[in-house]
Amino acid sequence: ARSAPRAVDGEELHALTIVCVIAADFPAQLPVTARSMAATMLQTLLASRGEREQMMAIELLSRGFATFRAHVDSAMVIRRLVGIMLRITEDQGEDGGRADRAEALGRGAVLGRAALVPSSSAPGTRRSSDGRANKASDARMGSVSFAVVGAAKSGLQRISALDMPVVSATLCSMLCDPSVDERWRALHAVGVVVQAHAALLHEHLEAVTSAIVGSLSPKRATERRRLVGAAGTCVRVLERSYACVSFHAETQTLAVGCTNGRCVAFDLRTGTRTSVLDMHGLVAAVAISPLGNLVASFALGSRELCVWDPQPSALAMFAKSLFWPTDAEAHGSVAPTKSMTIPDGFLVHSDVPVLSVMRTIKLSWTGDST
């Protein structure tokens, strides 16, 4: 295995394929050194320019990720898959050029589908003397790229099923990256993962949502304008996938219920967390009132239904800081304005799986904030 990408001939690729298939499907049949060698080779091929090599590396790395993750840089593999999936790779120039291309992609990208670079602006596209793009080159790029994009998307979803903590941590890291197009990629990748494995990501929902909101800092207005479209699409996917996520467009308030009993409210205008309500048990459903000034949340374990203010006043926050001097305790902690306990007979039996119950629970406001 060599560290630098290189061309692989057919015979060598066949031998490599056999070794990697054995390592992916029957790891116990190979010594640790052989598994490590196969993982290094696949990581090298993933970074190569050959589409055949990339396709094979994506398939085997994702299929045998449980074996290979001990021998590869998992975050690098996930970042590379996200880059391939969105047709933006690290060899397309400096951050500024990639950010411009990301902004162009964001205007027409559809989440969950391949966001392809228009052929007229794709790197390497040749133009004839009359200014028209080379159609044969464009057709070849499109047909091959769709296959690679599809493989990368399937690979990311397969790795998510095998190791969601690593995938969510990597996406959170990408959302905090200084590069604007790295954050743009992560926003689209979150949507892809949610659509495939919403139940697995649920445990990491607070961290992912916090990273999404943090990527929209108003201190970087130009970057925010480039990301707001992708972030809005991502939030809508989260709201459709989870009953414990609610978004109010007029006030730009996002409320998220978490598995640890916390219900967190964010202000997308400022890119900050505004308040936190501590409940007892998994928060199964959340709904923001039509006026956007109140949030209703339901905790499954305690059957507790609470109504609370997601935007507490500055005076109330100052008063709480006198009693909870540390940042961790004082930052946005609120008390419910109303609360009640749902009777036992209202819910299904306790032996029904939590995820099945969550699919049947939905909070909604039938009138105004009263």
C-alpha cells in the first residue's frame, strides 16, 4: 500500500478486490496486518481520480466499515464521501473558488438528490470556438458522475447505519469548519442521513441542530447568505422527520426535543440558543404556537405536557443568573408557564417500542397562543 494515489492496473485491481472483499465480509480469515493493508489501499483509491477505483473503494469501505474503521481515518472517509456526493472535491481550488461554486450549487440543489455542477461551469469542460461546451465531454461527465454520486450517497448511508456517532460527530465538525463550502456540504449531508436513518440520528439531534444553527452566525453576513438556503432546507427535513422538531418562520425560532429530557429553543436570526426547558424523560413531541411566542412540549416517560416561553426576557434571564452563577446552569434555563400530566389511558401500553410511539404522537395548536 502506498500513501500517494497512483494508477492501478486491471490485474492488480482484481487482486486488491479479492483481498478487500475478504477483509470486509470475512475479517477473521485475515491477520490484522492484511486488514490494515486493505484499508490503507482502499483509502488511497478513494482519494484517486479513477472513477472505477473510487466506486470500488466506496463500496468496500462502506460495506466493511466495521472492520476498516480501526485502520482508517473515519472522519476523512466520511468527508470524502460527502465531497464526492456533491461533486465538490478538494482538488478544485482554494476556499474562495469552492465557495463560489457552492453558492451556485445552492441555488438549484434539491436535498436528497445529486446536486450536480452545471456542465458549463464544471472544471475541465472544454468550449469550442463558438463558445458552446463540448457535448461529448459533458455527456461523459454526467453519465459517469451520476454513478459515482449514487455510490457515495449509498456509502454514506451505509456507514451511518453502522456507526452513527462517528458520522454525526464528523458532520458537526464540518458544520463548524471555517470553510463556507465545507459547511454547505455538511448541511446537505445531514438531510441525506436524516432521510435514511432518522431513528439512529435522533440521539444526536441536539448536537447536530446546535451545529446547524451555529453555522449561520450573523457576524459573517456573506457566508450566512450563502448557507441560509441549504440550512432552511435542512431544517424543513428535520421538521418533517421528527415530531420533536418545530420551526416558526416568522420569528425564526427552532425548538428541538432531545432524548435526555431537554427541550432547546434556538434563534436562527442570531445563530444562538435562547432557552432550555428540562423535562423528565424523552421529549417526544414539540410544537411552536402560531404567534411564535410559546412552545408546547411533551415528555414520553413522565407523560408531562408543558407550555413555555422560548424567548425569555432579559430581566428574567438576569434574575436566573443570580441563582445559577455558572454558565452551564444559567444559560437559557426556563420554567414552564403551564404544565399538566396526560392520563395513563391516553397513551399506548408501555411495552410498545419508543420509536413506534413517537411516530404516532404529534402536538399541534388548534388556536392562538392562549
